[in-house]
Amino acid sequence: MTNQQNIDTEPAGEIKPRRNWNGWDVFFFVAPCVCIILVPLGGFDYLCGRFFPLFYSFLICLVYPAIFILFLFLMAMNIIRLFYNYRKHAPRKKVLIITGLIAPIVLGASFVIHNNYSIELKLHGPNYKSFTSGFGDQIKSRTDIPAIRDWLKTLEPEDYSSDNIITLQKNYPKSLMILKPSVICVSADENGNAKANLSWGSSYAGTWGVVFGMEDMKIPPSDFSRHGECRLPVEAGVYVWHDMR
């Protein structure tokens, strides 16, 4: 009689269902969402206003074409993925691919609305608000506002007028020049006190600036018409603005 050896075998582990998505599925969905947050929703413009206002036009010319190329790539790749071996895809995989195709379509539509119809639809141009908000945060953290007001107090009425554009013979203080403005205009506010309007701009990005006045200077409300300005207060008597052109 032969001895039979009992061979213990390990129970087979549970077979986990294979996931229907991979890294490309994540990329094709996340990339358009990130682009929507950066441009149509204003994230890119806020960062430019907060950290790189002097390079705003350059960054627009760099980022916008890059996003357009990404849009074309996403559309082409998702169409190829959808029709290549379409019948062999599991239903969940088809849903993922279709979602990846819809995401860049939403991105393209949001860009069109953002750049062409924001004022007509009373969205008031998210880039104006976002850039101006970021620029205001930079002014608040970087500028010595009391020093600018002390300089404004030294000006005599004959150094400025209510006609808005005045050429001063006096040297501008370092507290102003550290901002490297393109234009500085000094004029009288509604109380007769001096105020300084610093501005920057380009033909593509528009014009923006900051107005420094005394604490009792009134800050005008935003005008979101085609030729108006978006204005945001920094503190009493100081506000930043961006034109709506």
C-alpha cells in the first residue's frame, strides 16, 4: 500500500476586475479641466497680475497658442481612440473616451465665450477681474503706500491740475518708480488733493494701472461697458483698474 502525500494547495486569490482607465484617460480629462481653470476661469490672469504683470502680454502670446495646440491634440487623439477598435472597447471604456472627447469641446467653447461674448453675456471678462485682483494683491504687498502719500502731500496745486495729464518737473519718489510704470499722471481728486495714476499696457493685453490718493478719495465703481474700466479697491484711497477693451 503506497503512502499518498497530501499536497496542500493555496486557495486561489480573488481576481480583481481590471480597471477600464489608464494614465492617458486621466490626462485627456484633466488637461482640459486645468486649462479651463487657468484661462476662462481666470487662474492664469490672476497669477500674471500677482507675480508677472510686466510680462502679461508676452505670457498671453506664449500660453494661448500652447493651449490651442493642446486642444487640437486632444481632439485628434480622442477621435482616433474612439473609432480605433471601437467594437472591442468595453462599455465603461467607451464612456471614458467619450468623456475625454467632450472635455476639449467644453474647453474650446469656454474660450470662445471668454474672449468674444463675456461682456455681452454680462460675464464682464473673467480675465479683467482676475488680473486686476492679482495686480491689487501685488500692489498691497509690494508698495509703500504711506511714502507715496507723503510725496503727494509735498506737491503744490500748481504742480498738478484737474485736467488729468500733468508733466511734473519734480523727481518721482523711489516708492513709485520701483513699480516701473509706463506712464505716471498726477491730477487733482474731487477734494482738490493730488492723486497719482500709474499705468501699463499693450495693444493686445489692454491697459491697466493703479491710482494712489488720500484716504478720503472716493473710489469710482466699475464700469463694465465696452470702453469702461474694472476697478477694485486696494485700501481706502487706493484702487487698481483694467480697461474693458
